[in-house]
Amino acid sequence: MSKKVLVAMDDSANAMRAVKFAGDLLDKDSDITLFSVLQDHKSICEYNSPSLTPTFQRERAAFCELENQKKDLLETAAKEASRYLLSTGFDKGKIHSKIQPLKKGVARDIIKMADSGFDAVVIGKRGISSASEFFFGSVSSKVIQGVKKASVLVVS
């Protein structure tokens, strides 16, 4: 039976492990959506105020170029993930990629996408300490707690 699977990813090694898990273990008839959330720096780049530090004003162009670089990294990661999935036997027409600008927060955006009709979510576990996770939470923890309409698989 064909399933719709959302693979939440960025350009990290943990995300690629999630892709490899999906590629190696899921039914090849599944529809896979590689989903990334692009964090938005445009609002700060467009902000022009004398209260900005002189350092930021001097380096604004370099800082704002980071958004374009991050999008390029996400696109490259999605292409690499697609190539891997193809190599494991998935049909090209079953692999989709979506890079979405940040709307509410990385975890909340993944949750909203997951609950829009997916059967499962595969996400990599971020390598943060137990203390950091306790105080700040992690995207994968928030996704586990927030997704209501799909199963969530966290890959270490």
C-alpha cells in the first residue's frame, strides 16, 4: 500500500541519515516529500535604523547573503537526497522536494505540513545535549509532540 511520507530535512548529516533510513526501509511505492524550512533573514536585512550597530550596518550585505547561501545548501541537500532515494529504487515521480520559507517556526511548520495529509514523518535527531534539550527543546521533540495525524520516526 502506497504511503505519503514527509522527510523533514536540512543540510545536516542527521537529516541525511533520515533520508537513508527512508530509502532503505520504506516501501518503494511510497510518495516521499523532502521538506525543508528556510529560516528568514529578510526582515532584518530590510530593517534600516540608526539604532543598528555600526558593525551590522557595515556587514549587512554579507549577513543578508547568508539567506541565499542557506537556500542553495538546502537545494543541494535535497538533490543529494533525491539521488540517494533513486539509487534505492524509488521512482523519480514519487520523490518531491519542497523548501518553504519560515512561517511560524521550524517545528510548527513541519507539524502543519505533516498534518496536511501525510501518513508518516521521518526526521533526524539533532545532536544536542540532554540539558539543552530539556531547556530549549529540539525540533524533533516538538514534532513528536505536535504531529496529530501521522506517525513520527526519529532517526539517530
